[in-house]
Amino acid sequence: MATALKPIAHDDRLTIVDHLDELRTRLMTCAIVFVVVFVVCFWQNHALLDFINVPVKEATKSAQQNNGRLGQAAAAQTRVGSGLTAVGEVVRAIQADPAISAATKQVLAQQYPRIRAAADALPRITPARVPITTGVGEPFTATLTVVAYFTLLISLPLILYQAYAFILPAFSPDEKKTALPLMAMVPFLFVGGVAFGYYLVLPPAINFLQNFNNDNFDILLQAKDYYRFAAMALLSCGLIFQMPVGLLAVNHVGILSAKRLRGSWRYAIVAIAVIAALLPGVDPVTTCILMVPLLLLYGLSIVLLTIADRRRGDRDEFAALEPLDGDEPEGS
């Protein structure tokens, strides 16, 4: 196994058995890492669930106040709790009044603990909502789903590294100079896209979708539906952030140039607006928020393609100046 993972040069000649042995070793490494990260994530599943539920808690605050029967009931409980607390303070004030008879004070002393206990049992603020489960085993399966999503996200850099290390020996030294920066950009752009989706896409999307006509519905959000929605939203953002890498790859094979990309900016804006509208969160605010990083990535792609075109032109010019094999320089 250690031999299979030794550095392999471009000009090394390996048999198909050697390639399969290396592939098996790298797959086993990925599997071991995935299992270890899964165990750690399952150990911290409460923290992960709290983390992924934050957008729901923040985005449904308005729906928890006075809209729908559930919201009205929750708001009524907070008002009753505050009222009982005030009643308890009034009872204590009456007990301290010297004009009150001893019998009355004794009755008030007996009732005050009950009033205080009832007030303490009721919330002072409307509690934040969390996703609900309906099946017998859904709490367990929903937890496993969230743990698996986080495991994939955390172990993705190492999995990508193993994939890159397996295919890199097939590239020539010149091709590696182009491939390595592209491959290094992929995990960072993916993590950036996921972070952008978590902080800027999910909250407004859930806020719009969950609060739409919320005075006509009792708003409940099932756990498996929400986690599937969140995973697809974050995955979509992570993949969309790969736009510079994809455009650079297309540019490398000679299909697209920076000049053509600059000339198509009007069509690009329309395409970006369509993509942003198709992502989770159909309200105009979320669409505009999504368009900003996509436009920035489009501009970054133009800069990277300009640099790539300039380097390619310099290489072609240098190659044209070199004498061909068998040609003798003039004057020899």
C-alpha cells in the first residue's frame, strides 16, 4: 500500500494492476477519512443540528408572533406569563402593606408560590421554532442525514486531494502548471459558495417562503424537507461558485477567450439573473443578493481568462521563435 502511494512521475510506466492498486488504496483512504469524520460529526450531532437550524429560527420570527393559530397561541402564552409575573409583584406589595389584615396576608402568602410557579412555567418570549418530525424513526434518520451532509462537506478537501493525486501524473509538466491552480481553486470556491448560501441565501429564502400568507396557515416545517432543501441550496451555491474554474477549463481547450467573454457581458447578466431566480428563494431581494457574487465571479473569470490568454500568446510567440529540430541557425 505504501508503494502504491509513492510519488509518480509523468514518465513512469505503470501496469494496469499498479493503477488499480493505487486507486484501491486512495479509495480506502477516502473511506477511512469519511468514517472517522462521520463518527466525530455524529458525536457532535446536537451542535450540527443547532447550526443548521439557525436560519429557520431567525427567518420565522415574524411568523411566530401573531400570524396563524399557532403564532397567536404562542403570543398569548408569553402575555399570560408576563401578566402572572406582574400579579405576583402586586401580591408581594400588598403583603408588605401594614393596613392589610393578618388573615389576608396569610392567604396571599399561600397563593403567591402558586402564582410564581405558573409564571415561571410560561415563556417570557416566543420560543424559536425548529423543524418537526412525524415518523417514529424520523428524529434518528434526520440526524443521520444532517451528519452525512456535514461529513461530506468536511472530508471533501481530502477526497478531492486523493482524486487530484491520482490523475495528476497523467499531465505533462506544462499541463500541471495549468491544472494545479484550477484544482486548488475548487475546494476554496466550494467552501466559499456554501458559506455564502448559509449566511445570505437560506435566511431570506426561508423568510419569504415560510412567511408567505402566514396569516392563513399554521406554519410547520418538517425536518426531512428542510434539510433536503438546505442541502440542495448549499450544494447549488457551492457548484455555482465553480464558474471561474469551468470557464478556465473551457478556455484551456480553446473554445472560449477573454475577449469573447467581455463581449458577451449583456447576455451574461441575463443568464446570471435567470440562474439566481431559479435558486431557492424566489423573492426579488434574494435574487438580487444572489446576483452580486455571480457578477463578481464573472468579472474574476474575465481577469483569469485574460491572464491565461496572455500567457498562451507569450508561449506561442516563444515557440515560433525557436528553431525546429534539424534546422540550423542562420550564419552557421
